[in-house]
Amino acid sequence: MSPIQVMLVDDQHLLRAGFAMLIGSQPDMEVVAEAGDGARAVDLLRERPVDVILMDVRMPVKDGIAATEEILAMVDAGQIPAVRIVVLITFDTDEYAFAALKAGAAGFLLKDVPPETLLASIRQVHEGGSVVAPTTTRRLLEHVGPMLVTSDAPESPRDRARRAGLTDRETDILLAMVTGDSNGEIAGRMYLSEATVKTHVRRVLAKLDARDRVQAVVWAYEHGVAGPGAVR
């Protein structure tokens, strides 16, 4: 198999150099592009596609949130091949992290992440997973949750879910995803096979137009299906 092609986007040269050295030591991945700001990253992607981007949030010219939105819009428009983006932040309660998840990032990592975690995360997102533990996502969203609900309509959370086309069972699955349950845990609690749970998860993601479980959890908080004031 070809090595995982990684792009580093950060305005701190020393940090990029350290990450490049670590990633370059692995036989299954390599750093093929670097950029000091989001605008340069966008330009580079037009010339050379990559598999995974490690993207800083706070940068000059174009920050990581704007760059993530533009890159994924290019993917959706078929202008560049699919790419997975992981944003790098300083604090795990930084609301920039929520903005990045909402923009479509596959997750976020702290800049002082242990080397083995960084490498495992690159492999995980390359395989289609996310690198935000559901419990961490929940804590982050609860931090900014009160500002998310966009409607004051007297609807129940399940009514909101039904308007999005979710069945009651799919809503149960979504709420379990919010609480951080794995597919196996959901299967055990709902007396379903794990294969059935995976099917439901795929349907939830498709109906919400969510890239992954993290995006589905963001949707649930943003639409009042989960979070402060949501009653099951």
C-alpha cells in the first residue's frame, strides 16, 4: 500500500519540522506538503492532492476554520479528491474546535499530543474514522451548547429529529452516539446486533448529510435534539 500522504499547515516552522520528523519516521506515512497559512494550503491542494491534513486553527492570511471550509467545499464540488482534515488546537475547551468540527473537520488534537497518539490519529482518520472521543465532543459541545439551538419553536427533540427524516429508532441511535456509546455498547443496550447498529448509524449519517459521527453529534446539539433543555 502507498504511504499516507500528509500535509502540515501551521505558521510555526519548528512545530512543522517536529511533526515532519515524527511522521517521516513511519514506514506507512510521509509528509508531502507544508504550508504556513490556510491560503497557501488551499493553493497547494490544487496542485497536489493529499490524504490527511494537520491544520492549525490560528494562522495569518487565512485561518484553519476558513481553510477547512474552503477545502471541503472544493471536495464536494469535485475540484479535488477527498481529504481528511484534523485541526490542531491549544486547549480542549477552545470553541475554535467546535467551529472546526462544524466546518467538517474529522476531529481535533491538542498541539502537545503524545507522538503515538498523533500517529494513531493520522491512521484512524485515513481509514475514515474521527479523532475526537465522543465524550470529549460532548464536553466541548456542552461548553458552547446554549448558543446552538436556532429555533424557539415548542417542538420536542424527537419532533425535530422526525423533521430531519429520522425514525424513532434512528433518533435513539443518534442520542447514543451523543453520549459516546460505541457500536457494541449500543447493540448491547438496545438488544440489536452490531451489524444492525452499523446500518442504523450509516442511515443517520446519510439523512443528516453528516460526514461522520462527530458531525452527527454537532447536528444533534445544533438542532436541539441533544444538549441543554433537550428532553428525550
